[in-house]
Amino acid sequence: MKLQFWSVGKQHESYVKEGIELFTKRIANYFPVYWQLIPAPKNAASLSESDLKIKEGEAIISQLKKEDYLIVLDERGKLLNSEGVAALLQQRANESTRNIVFLIGGAFGVSGEVLQRANYKWSLSPLVFPHQLVRFILAEQVYRACTIIKNEKYHHV
Amino acid sequence: MKLQFWSVGKQHESYVKEGIELFTKRIANYFPVYWQLIPAPKNAASLSESDLKIKEGEAIISQLKKEDYLIVLDERGKLLNSEGVAALLQQRANESTRNIVFLIGGAFGVSGEVLQRANYKWSLSPLVFPHQLVRFILAEQVYRACTIIKNEKYHHV
């Protein structure tokens, strides 16, 4: 099973880069993992929020394969505890999912079309986080889920 | 009103340092703010979890002033959305609180004595985060709360 982290926007900012790379590297001990950054549309500034979401959504959907299991990070999603994240991954592995895509949307969230395509909607917290920090938290939690699945000690830095 | 972030443990690790410093600096535009790191007891490794929590708790309580408003970050606390964090700060300002202490406990959480002393218990998320990441999230959320209180634009990096 491969894990992919998709995020709309630019490269990791320096204030989260080391953290994201640290935890992504640790995940790689458990699953093949990579980041795919989806650039915002070129004319983003001239688009309305809803048009921007639609455009971003089209780019996302065009890059998804039919069999990809899409987990969208969205504030309307389900709150999970860390064991719940582990159970979600374990269930995918049990059902022979080949590819999980974790998607962090753009500045205004994801389009209705993307939400409809989602196999799972996950909310990290009732708090709103900046997208760059969401990347960091996502990588850390997926690493933690890996340690829970394998019953291994969480390695503190 | 002063804001203090207290955390049991060592200095900020490099993978969160830039983020913590970035948001702490921004908070300083709204409130005087500083970090106080409370070292774990010297014989921490030889103590049981509960003894360690008690020792840490004693150190914390001895440093609190009677009038300090203590917000303990604890998984048994209340989940807030970002507006709720802003409302909490605003209410303290309205009630002329002089000093808010946000406390991040040690590796095994905080003692019963500290929980009893807490004026508020706040849970960031049902997810478990490493303490270093909690520092980062706390600073970011308090900055966000400041922008909400002042009705100012959240400055993305």
C-alpha cells in the first residue's frame, strides 16, 4: 500500500519543512510515501473563491486514479483519535487498497465535486490550522498511526 | 494581560523551533508573551510515571502565582474551535486577568494537583500530539485568536 500526501499550494515553508521531512522519512519505514504538491491555478488571484475551488478540484480529480482511496482533510469531516487513524489505515491494508491519497485542499477548502469523490473525510481538530501546519500534523499523525499498527514505540525526537 | 507558555521539558527541538518563534513573535504584537521551560526532575528516569507527574506538578505549582489564570492543555479538556479560543482570551481580558499561563505537561501528562489548580482545561484535538508539536500548535492558535479578537487578517507566511 502506498501513501500519498497531496496538497494544493506551494512548497513546504521553512518553518514546517524540517518537521514534515522528519515524519515523512519515518513513515517510509512502514509504507512507500510521497508528497505531491498541486499548484494553484495561474489566474488564482482573479478567480472568485468558488471558481478557484472548482478549478483546483478539476486538477485534483484529473490526477486521481479510479481505485485511489481518497481521504480529504476537511473541517466537516470526522474527528478521530490517533487509534482511529491507525484503524483507518489498517482497514485499508486489510482491504488491499493499493494507494491512499490524503488531500489537503486549497486556501478556501475543497470543491463539492472533490468532497463527493472522497472515500473518507477527516477533521484533525475543531481548530482551524494553516495549510502548512496541516501538512506537518498529517505527517506526524500518519507516522504515529504506523507505530500503533505495528505496536512499536513512538520514537520521540 | 501577559501570556506565558509553560512547558515541561527541554528547549524547542529544531524541527519546531522556527514555527514556534515565528508565531510567538506575532503574538507579541498583541500581548507580552514568553516561554518558560520547566526542566523535568533530575532523577526522572528512575521515577514511576505517577511519581514523575507529582514531582513535575510540585515544580509547576510552586512557580504559579495565586492570581495566575492557569489553562492546562490536557486531552480530558474541552475541545474548542478557534473562535472559542479567542472568546476565552477576550473574556480574560474583560475580567482584568493579569497573567494567563498556558501549561503543556510532561511526557505522562499533569498531576491531579495541577488539574485541580487549573482554571481551564483545553484539549487541542482528540489526536495525541508530541509535546514539541503541541508547543507549535499552541503558539499558532493563540496568534490566530489574537487576530480574531482584533478582527485583523490572519497573516499567512
